[in-house]
Amino acid sequence: MLSDSDDSINIPQRKRPRFKKRLTYEETDQEFKERYRFTRRLFQLLLNEVEDALEKQRQKDSDLSAKQKLLIALRFYSSGHYYYSLGDMQGVHKSTICRVVREVTHVLNESLHEYIKWPDSQRERLEMSRRFFEAGIPGIPNICGLIDGTYVNITPPSEYEAQFVNRHHNHAINAMAVCGADMEFLYLSSRWPGSTNDCRVLRNSSPHDRFENGWRPFDNAVLLGDSIYPRKRWLIPRAQWLIPGVVPRAQAHLYYESHAKIRSKVERCFALWKGRFRILKEAIRVNDPTYAAVIIKVTAYLHNFLIKRRIPEENDDEEILEEEMLEEE
């Protein structure tokens, strides 16, 4: 028998780690769609686009698969729950949830950025203008998009906290977007803190620079905006015709009615986007505002992905908008 004076070293046997049973809630199509906001078909299309990038970052055999990682991230975007709540639901530790969400967010941001842009073909751009015209009473011609801003609340940052307090006294990011006729995003900026004025966000945006330098999606194209925006050759705010003694009252009334009806699409776009990804409704619970801004962009990419890749049977826009309106009431 060996004594304490022996030179032998007793190395304790290492315990193998225990992993919880990981859950994905794929029992029925309806359950899958309710939890992840994607149908199985659309989820598989998304997975096909990012699977290789996610698999490259897989470190060990016991790590999560690309499918599991993407499901965890979609659950985070669609619910906005705390990490420990998601961990309990998915059977994964909260630190793993944090790491996976950040990893998937980075991959989606790199892989899906082409989903936010003006239509490629001239025919599609003119078709969008026609649909905008038909939405008005009697209609405003040559509309190429609707511009507006919205606040997305975040947790108070540790640095420059006062810069993120908006006029509602919430910590937020001021996101500016240009919306298309299908309530898709043609442009989105999420890099400005909540205290920044909408006009400043516009002045420092790429659409402003491109339109000021003469670029147009088609000839004589214009954007419609709220009354806070300045009047420009390419931007028509709601107050443009508010000129007493110059524009007849009846004509101004028709203009306002048409402008309001067309521009309601951008409000519906924001409601659909935030209803689909509930993380945008409360507050994005991450410590870094830059990371929060990337999450905002990624959810916008996913919003456009759903609009562009879905089939009529998968269209749940009106259902989501009805839920949003009921909550607001």
C-alpha cells in the first residue's frame, strides 16, 4: 500500500459534463410558427443560407448544431425573454444562450444584408410606384418609398447614458427606415441614440446623400415623409401644401387624405416588424448599444426575408397587425 510519503500522484477522475435535454418545440407546425415566427419551410430556407457559416464555428462534438443555434436565436428575437428563461425553455445554460445569440446575430448580419435594398429591376420599381399611387385618394405619383423613424428601447448603457434618453424618457435607439409597398424595408439605419433628432438622422444617411447627388430609383422619384422632415425635391413631407391663400382648401384636404393613407404603410410596417420580433417591443436586454443596433438590423433582414420568400399560404401579416392593434387598445 502506498503511503503519503510515496512519490506517486493521485489524479482524480474527471467527471463527464451533464447536458440537459435540448428542446426545439417541433411537435406541430403551429407550435413551431408561434415560437419562432417562421414556418418550417421558411426556416429551412434560412438555415440553408447560414448553415455553413454556423458550422464553421462549431468547436466540439458536444456543441450545438447549426439548426439548434438558429432556433435559439430566433426564439430570442421573437420573444425578447431573458437568457435564463430561454435557457430553461431550450434546455441550455444561460451563458450558452448568450454566446449563441451573439454568434448567430453576427452570422445573420454578414449573410443577409442584401435583403434590404431597392428592387433590382426598373419594372419592379415602377410597379411599386403604381401600387403606392393606387393606395391614395386620388393618389400621389412617382413615390419610391416612405420614410419615417421609430424608437427601439434598450437597457441603459454604462457609457453616454444621457445620449440614449428619448423624448419619452426611455433609453432607446432611433431607427430610421424607408418602407416599400409590401411593407418591406428598402433602407434601415439603427446607429443613432434616442436623443438624436429625426432630421439629423436623415441628413447623415446614405439615402440623403444619394438623392441629393441626383440618384433616383426611376425618373422623378420622390419619398413621402412625416411633417418633421424638410421639404426637398425628392422628399414630400405632410406639411408641404400648408400654404394659406395659395392652395385651395378642398385640394389641400385631398392631398392630406391621400398622403396620410399612403404613409400609413410605414406605420403598419413598423407594427408588423415589432409584432413579429417581440424583442423590439419592450427593451433589447444587452449591455452594448452597438450590439443592440446590430440586433435591430438583423430583425429587419429577417422581416424582409419572410416577406420575399413566403408564399400566400404563409402570409400572416394581417393576423400579426390585428394582435398589435388589440394590444394598443
